Amino acid sequence: MSLALTDLLRHPVVQAPMAGGVAVPQLAAAVSEAGGLGFLAAGYKTADGMYQEIKQLRGLTGFAFGVNVFMPQPETPDPAAVGVYAHQLAGEAPWYDTELGDPDRGRDDGYDAKLAVLLDNPVPVVSFHFGVPSRDVLDALRRAGTFTLATATTPDEARAVEEAGADAVIAQGVEAGGHQGTHRDDPETEGSGIGLLSLISQVREAVGIPVVAAGGIMHGSQIAAVLAAGASAAQLGTAFLATHESGAHTLHKQALTNPLYARTELTRAFSGRPARALVNRFLREHGPYAPAAYPDVHHLTAPLRKAAAAAGDPQGMALWAGQGHRMARELPAGQLVEVLAAELTATRTALSAGGAR
């Protein structure tokens, strides 16, 4: 791992920046205090909302942390398909006593305003999802003293991250919960995601910058595996979703280990972009018809998801989860970091002892 990032971590554990109210300052602070790297999610927030959370987090910990930013999205190739999907969802609105959202609420997620805040008030680490910034942006963040990363789901995307000048790449395997961080949402590549261990090896051959592994990691033994495969650290999302400090809805936390939700699928049902969630009624009924239209579909379904949560109905919520969700542990986040570190040490010790025989 590059010295700059190594200095920020006592344990090779990064808390994924889960958007939608999950990665709150209390969660990020607990992870950083325990020796990992806590993250805030700027996605779906205003620039001022992001800034206020950064201020709150700084009041909770003096340790390093990161902020994740969504890249602006191109125009939807087929806007008419969004209207068709809205018609498909028409029955959901009266069921939850709400209205569908406005699909035209914006495509850039306040990107420029958020960058301005992060340059005026630098944070230790910034990561990017759904693409990679220009070299000018990454150079400006580096001059401000910020370590930068961007997500990649293929070796080609990893090369783009390195060529743009990022300090490290997050290799996100298909096992990951929530949105796949593909740089371009191409329906023709549907179902062609790469498993994490294979992706790490391919990315390591493609680039020379450090690799942070993400996707389905729930246990210290899995952290040991990705480090052995060539990653410098592991990023965990679903594992921290169930912790006490997580801002996830109680029904979402409970669903992770509820036998009723036996599996996950990649779906466009909730946002218009491939994202892994627990299979529930909404996903089953609407997933096959959802168009490739992010963030239009996200805006369209947002009131439905909020109303379902308020009504206590997880069958209408976006229950983001990675493939290892059944291994979730309901612990304080700091304790989870310590448990993961102990499991990592135990795995390494066992492997070393086995090799010495």
C-alpha cells in the first residue's frame, strides 16, 4: 500500500461509503477510532449537507476519514422508457399513499459544488463512484493533501483510474451490495460482472497503483484472502450496515439475516442502475421492466421507498446487500473492526503454522 494511505490505517479495513443515510458520521467515527478508515457518503446530499456531516464527524474523531462523491451521469439514452416504467409503477403510489417522484431532478448530484467544498476544506481521503474525475480534479485534490481513489469493476476501468491520476483503485467485485460502480452503464454487458478474487488479480496485472478490494467481504478470513491476492486493504459495506451506529433502517438491518430473504440479485428496479439487493416483492415485480436510466429511476422511486419504510414494509424498500449478508453481525462498529482484525491475525497465524509443518 502507498505510504500515504498506510499512515491512515492501523488495520486494513475500510468502511464502504453507503449512501442513502447509512454511512452517518457516528459510523465513520467509530470505524476510524478503532483503526479502520471510516467514510461518509456525499451521494444524494447537497454540498452543504455534506459539509455539515464533515463538520460533525470532525467533532467526533481526530482520526482520518474519507468522503465519497458520485460522478455526474450522462443523459438517459431513452427517456420514453422512464415514462413507461412510471406507468408500470402507477399502482404502487396509491398503495403507499404517496406520489411518484420527478425523474428529472438532476443528473450531477451537485458534483461541482461538492468538489469546491472538498478543495476549500480538505479531508484526508476522497473516493469517486460511477466513473473517474479528470486529471485536473485529482491533481487539485492531491495538492490539497487529499488521497484519492475511484471504483473500477473491470481491468479497463482500473486503467482509466490510474491514467487519470488517482492514488489507488477500489476493485469492486460482482458480489458487492448496492450499486456497481461501473464507469458506463451498458445493458449489453448485463450479467458479465467479475468475481472479486479474479478481479483483484486482473487489476493487479493492469495497474501499478494500490488496490482496495470490495465485494461480499464479511469476515477477517476473507480480508486475509484479498490481501493474499494482492489487495492492500478491504472495503466492507454490508458488514457495517448491521452495526449499531449504522443509519440503516431497522427493517433493513433485520432483513440481512432473516431467512425470508434468502438471496440477492443485481437489479435496476429501484434506481435504473445495476445494484445488488435482497430479493423482495418490489424487486421481483418491477426488476424485469426497469430501464437503464440512472438517476431518473432513483428519483422516480424515492418517494415509494421512503413511504414503504415509514409504513414498516420491507417488501417495498431497497434492501441493498452483498452476497455475504447472512454473515452480518450486529455489533458496535468499533468492536466489529477489532473482531475483523483479530480474525485476520488468526487466519494469518494458522496459514503460517500450516506452511511451517
